[in-house]
Amino acid sequence: SPTISSPQTSIAPIRLHSNCVAVGKACYDRAIIGYVSATFATFMLPGSEEQQLWAIDLKIQYTDTMALANVLQYVTGGRFDTATGLFKIPPYKVMPELSSRFKSPKERQPPNFRFAILAPRLFHSNLSLVHYSVFFQMCRAHHIGYDIREREGAIFTLIDSYKRDLLGMAVVEPDLPKALKTFQRNLTTVHQEISSANMPGRNNFLALAAEVDKILSSLNVDQEGEKKDEGEKLRSDIDQ
């Protein structure tokens, strides 16, 4: 199962939603009822500015990614809005005896939107040498965990209690760059703790961390480009 970010930011949510509805209708017309997972690919058409969106795969089953997304919704209490493409969480309730700890109503509530990185199948052969109790002690020591009140952090799903070399991880944060950074930090930290130079183990941790690093680099380039454009626009306005 692939590692994905949610909500997606590659294409307009309304366009993706309409395509999902079309796929669902096509399945229904063919008497396909139940859980369906569709995979889309988007790219710019060569020689034009038109963005293409293709449905390239269809799984008629309950997938690992869907299961992890449901775990995320259960833990955060959030819901994915297909119309806007936003993952929204409800405001938490502040008990009267705790209200004095907050200076203003704005400080009582965290941002009500979240971004998540879902990795339903993380593999590391060295995980089989570590009991779950030791694994979670290690996570606590490195501040890898989930904040129930702020509803952000990392959530783990234990897939194989016998071999223990597979697990799922969902990272949820208020913005996408922070979610990517937390996801990358968790991967590298766990890998360093359970590996050594003589026994690195077979894993997909390092490959995923490298991919995230590329994404973060591209995000930084985009942000620098936006700041440069804003600076040039401001100088132009001042000159006028």
C-alpha cells in the first residue's frame, strides 16, 4: 500500500470529487457494491497548461490505506469534507475548572484543519527484535506520540503481532510541511534506534525518508519563489 498525504494538494478537490463520483457510478451500474479504492494520476499535458487527471487503478476491497484513514478519523474525531478537500476536526470542550489556564477564547481551540501522512505498511526487519513495550518506551523517550488535546502527532497500528516487522503510521499536523517533517523525523529516529552499522536491517524507512526530503525541498523552493514574487510586486507598487 502506498504512503499518501491527506488531503491531497495536487489538483482541485472539486474536480477529484466529480471523478470519484463518476467512478462510483460506473461501479454501481456494473453491480459493484461495497468498498472501492481508486488510484488517480495527474500530470501536465505536454505543450499546454492543461492538467490531466486519469484513473489508473481500481481495488474492489477494503484496503490498508482506508483502514488507517478510518483509524485517523476515529482518534482525531475529524471528518474529510469531499466538497472542499479539507480534513476538519471539531473543537474540543474546555472544562470550567480548566478555563482559567487559557488567556483568550482563541487559545482554547487548536486550528480545526489537519494534514496527515498515511503509511499503512512500514517494514523493518529489525522491528522483529524489539518488543512492543520497548518500542513505545523508545517513542516516548524521543517525544514520538499523539497529543490527545491538540489532536496532532503520530499514531501507530500494529499489523503483525507475531513477526512484528510491519507497522502502520499516521502523522497528523496543522499544516503539510510540519506533517512531512514529523513523518521524516519519526522514520529516521526509529531506524537509528533499532539499527547499527553492522546490522542496518532490510527496510523501507530510509527510502521513504529520502522521498519526503525531496518533497520538502520542492516545497521550500516553491515558498522561496512565492516570497520573491511578493517582494518584486511590493517593490513595483512602491515605485508606482
